[in-house]
Amino acid sequence: MAIRLPAHAGTFYAESSHRLREQIDYCFKHELGPGRTPIISQEKCKYIISLICPHAGYLYSGPVAAHAYDKLARDGKPNTVVIIGPNHTGYGSGVSLTTSGLWRTPLGDVEIDSELSHKIYENTKFVDLDDLGHRFEHSIEVQLPFLQYLYGNNFRLVPISMMMQDIEISIDLGNAIAKAIFDKNAIMIASTDLTHYQNSTLAWRNDKKIIDAIQDLDENSVYKNVEEYNISMCGYGPVSAVIIASKILGAKNAKLLKYATSGDVTRDHNQVVGYASLIISRSTINLT
């Protein structure tokens, strides 16, 4: 069985399993994080349809991402997680989907959900079966240890990497994912950072436009704001695909859990990257 080896262990996150668990625990307890170790429900997911999480090194964005995983842990345990991330490397197809094998991190191996991957592929016009687009990419990989911290390796993965992020592609992909998972205990994760390398004031001004569009469940406004204000958000396609699929699956509410920037860690607010953690759910919930 093919194994996708970790490309960023030792850089974006710790290389050893012991140190990585400590690092994730630190993210949950950090002052920018939820401030607690998550309570993990073993029931199937009830309300949450999707998460939107950042994907920088854990030092910078891990505590922000921890907010979404804290809510997910309290909501339930998915059987399959569909993670959609932008392709930063330029390798592989325009939209790359892996349909078999294992993805390895220092916390173990996660199996690809072959059946669900093939269902998505069969209902899209733009997705290619391609492993190269994933080989060096970090945006999906960095989400896996958080899920493994919560659930061990007792879930399956569908990884989708988007180099092409046109609205037509997001619509096509969102529809295909919704059709594939509508009767499954599955959730989606859109992996994205927001503004890159602006001062913190401008970053928040622009990022709030994107956050408001997500909370309105309005993928068209995501694209409009990215274009009109030249917002350097890397994963607008994954976010839009997840919004589209979530609405088909009955989403009624999207909620910002935490926003911060790299400057909140480094104390340099002149050149920051913006990070946001959100959940999209079937109803207004308060998973305290």
C-alpha cells in the first residue's frame, strides 16, 4: 500500500510523536488557544458540518486552529474527514485527489477513504487522480496531527489540493463533495491562511471582509472581496467549496471562534499573516 510520508515534520510541527503531542496540547492551552484540553465525544458528529482552519507552523497558527478542533471534539467523532487545501508548490494537477493508500505523520498512519474519494471524483469535471500535488504540500498535512490527537488513527481521510481555484471549480467540487457525504458521518475542513505580509491593521481590515462573507455563507462575496481588495488569502477556493457543500448539507450558521495574526506571537505587527478559525454548523450551537 502506498504511503505518503510527512513532508513537514520537524519544520511546521514537531518531528517526534512525544514532542508533537506536547506541542498540540500546548496549542490548546495557549493564551491564544481555547485554554483547555479538549473533551472528546465518541458519538457521531451532530451539528458541525465543516471547519475552517489555518495551516502555518504550529508556533504561529496552532492555537488559533485549536479552537475549531476543540469544538469538533465536543461535537463528535467523524468517520471520514475531507480536507481541502490550496496547492502552494505548483506540483501536480490543477485539482489533485488521492484515492488510496496511507498518509503518515509522527502520530501514525491515516487511511484514505477510497470509496468516498472515488464518489467525489466520479461527480466532478475538474478533479484529477493525482498524488504529486500532495507530495510536498503542507496545507492538508498540518491538519492531520490535530485530528490524530483527538481520535487516534480511527478515521479516514479524503485529501483534495486546489491549485486552480476559480469559482466554477469550487462550485463543481462543493456539489460533488456534498453528494458523496450527504448520508455519511463525515466533516469537511477548508485549510487556509488569510492576509499575507501586511501590517496588522490592514490585515484585520481585509480579513474581516472574508470572515463576514464566510459567516454569511456567501462564497460569491469571498471571491468578490479577494479580487476587489487584492486580499492575499491562499485558500479562497477551498473555503468557497466548503461553503457551497455545507449549504447543500443544511448549514444554517457559521461562527468565528478566533482571529489572530503571526504578530500576536512574534510581536512584530508590520508584516503579519492572518489566521482565523471558524465552524459551519446545522444550527446555532454553543459547544462549551
